[in-house]
Amino acid sequence: MEMYTLMREFADSWALLALFGIFLAVVIWVFRPGSRKVQDDIANSIFRHDDKPAPARRPTEEA
């Protein structure tokens, strides 16, 4: 059997199943019951040190 044919059969069967299994594992990991708090914390992390709004800019006067 040629190497190309062997690799093609592997890619068509076992590699596809392995990638599908990895996909399912990631989806289950994201939607697991305890992940909501972590995801909310990560989503709001950019606002963590936002105590007061930035001062409003005044339009510059052109001469």
C-alpha cells in the first residue's frame, strides 16, 4: 500500500473522528455548569479599573 493511500484512509476515518471528539470536548468545556462565573469575569475584565469616565474632549477652536 502506498503511503499516500494509507494517509488518505487515516485522514478520512480516524483523524476525522479525533477532530470531532476534540470539537465536542471544547463545546462541553465551554457550556459546563461552573463556567458561567468565569466567563462573566473574563468578559468584564476590561472594565475592572474603569472607576470614572474619561474627561470629555472639547472641540478645538480653529483660527
